[in-house]
Amino acid sequence: MQPVWITGGQVYDSARRKFRSADVRIENGRIAQIAKRAAPKRGESRIDAGGLYLVPGLIDCHVHLALPPEVADPMAPARRSDAEVALHYAWAAEKTLMGGVTTARDVGGWNHVEFAVRKAIDEGKAKGPRMFLAGKLLSITTGAVGYYPGMYDVADSPDQVRAAARRQIAAGADLIKVMATGAILSSESEDARAPQFTKAELAAAVEVARDNFKHVAAHGHALRGIRNAVECGCHSIEHGTYADKAVLQLMAKQGTFLVPTQCPFAVIADDPAIRDTMPVHLRARLEAARETHSKTMAMAYKIGVPIAMGTDAGTPANLHGRNAQECVLMAEEIGMKPADVIHSTTVNAARLIRQEENLGSLEEGKFADLVACRDNPLKDIAALTRLALVVKGGTVCRNEI
């Protein structure tokens, strides 16, 4: 791959949280130089980014690329073959990349087909983000398994949790996902306000993850389940709906990340076709929890809990490729400043997945992952939903300049 300069743009400085005029030289997939003025050598090409705002590639820390969001009832696609899932997964990965997400953390795949798709992406046989995978999520015996049979690995004791965690790592997982509480998009017999894994079971997952240099993402709506996960050393809480001030303060103190996932609660309101045809109990749960969830996220932000962006893409009406709408919701519903939204979607997200040396900011030596907007996202965060350029590892994936 020949070196290339991206010139004339405004480059985001993550440390100072502002843009500056600069040109970016890319070589061997990484940022080789950031200069006030390009000095191309023979054989080096140039992309004119005049008038554009260059931001680090977006990192979505909570996706489910195996799930089809166009389906109102999550039970409907539960019996797909692995071949069907793999084809959908590859399609969703490409849509996600074109939406500006150059790195994604999938916190629940499907019968491990995601590892094959990731391999194809890494080998250049398919298009998609850099993938950090949990494999199957770990759960107690629950009715939700019927909704997502390829996504769950059931474990009902600390020893079973250890075995299940090891199965995911053996398959190639980068993290372990645990169900600390019930889910909202699940069977009528499951309650999101109830804890699931015990502290002993959560501790077993954390033990295996730490021994293998991995981190643990804990699905958590219920207060007691969230506290159990935080006290046991889980590294991120996904959703966090019913957290209280005390547990959020503990998260801030320990540096436990919160991944808000505003999208599942908000997007169904804008899609009547999905909203009106989804199972009644699911719609009622989402509508009942939305205000509480947003208020909890706003409280977490004010307290100083570290926040990493995550969409839960794949849930009903939560479309792959529209991940940047989460950034808009973080500003509008949580009250986050645009600079903090960008920080959560880049720097913090890279820290959560333990890739801060390679990702999250536009700096020399890091991977050349970047997106370009026509408008300044510090003034209008929705600019991230209107991209002119997507570059992953120095490869131009989308160019509408």
C-alpha cells in the first residue's frame, strides 16, 4: 500500500478536545505523520479533505451483528441456520463500517460464526470494523435462551461459569459477557429488575478473564445485579437502567465503565411499523424504562462515571450502520457535551477494549482509523451521522468527498 496524505482538513486533537488545521500522512495502515503542511514524496498520493473535520474512527462497544433489527419480534429469527446468520453478520459488519464505526465490540454473537466472519475481515475477504468478540454470553437458565438460542451459554454455578468462560476464550474471545440481571428484550418470564448471576458466579467469570488478560462486560439493569457486578470487578456495565447514586459513585471511584445504549429505548418511537408489531410486553418494557434509563445515565455523567459509547445495534429498529445516532442521543437525552460524546466514542471506548495504544485518537503511530464530517461535530454532534469519508487502517472504505 502506497503512502497517502489527507490534506486540508481540520484534525481533531483528543487531548485538547478541539480541531486544528493539519495534514495526515498514512503509511502501512498507521498514521506516520501529522504536519501543518503536507510534503508528499514521489509515489505518495493525496486526498483533498479541504473543509472537512477529521475525527478518530468511531468505536461502538455494544453491538449484536448477528441480530436482524428489521424484525419486530426477536423470537422470529431464533431458528435461523448458522449459514444464514453468518451471511447476515457479514452484511451487518459492512453496513457498520460504512456508518463510520471502524471498531466494534460484539457482546453476544451466534454459535461462534462471528469468529469466522472476523477472520474473513482480517484477511480482506469481507468488509467490516475491527472486531472484538465475546463469543456467547454467559447466563443462568432463563426463558431468554429461547429468544437467542445461538447467543447464550448457560451456566448455573461458579464452576459452570468458569467452564463457559473458558469455552469462549478457547474459541477466540477478547472478553467475557455475563448476564448480571435479567433483560428487557426477553421472555415474559424474565424480569430486567431482577439479578441473575450470584456474586460467586460473577467472581468466577472475572477470575477466568483476568487470568487470561481479558475484561468482563456485565449486562445490568437491576440495581442489585449492577452492584454485584461492580463489586466483583466487572469492567463495564451495559445499560445500567436502575442504578442508583451510590453504585454510580462506586463505579466512578473504581473506574468501571458504563455503556449506556440509549438507542433501543429511543428508536422504536421513530419506527411505528416495528413498535406496533412487536410483542406487547417488549414494547411496554421499553416505554416504561426509557425515562428512568435516561435519568440514570444523566446522573452517571454528572457523577463522573467513565462512559463508553455502545448502541445495542441489532435490537428492533436499531439498524446496523446507523450507530452514530447513539452519539446524538447521548447529547440530547443524557445531556453530554459534544466533546464528551466524542471522547466516549473514541478515547474511552479504546480504553475499555484495552486498545488505547492503537486506537481512539489521531496520533502518530496509531492505526489510521478516521472519519470525516462536513460540519463541526463540536457544534453539531449530528454531523457524525453525515460522513464524507471513512478510513480504516489506511484503507478508504467510503469516499463521498
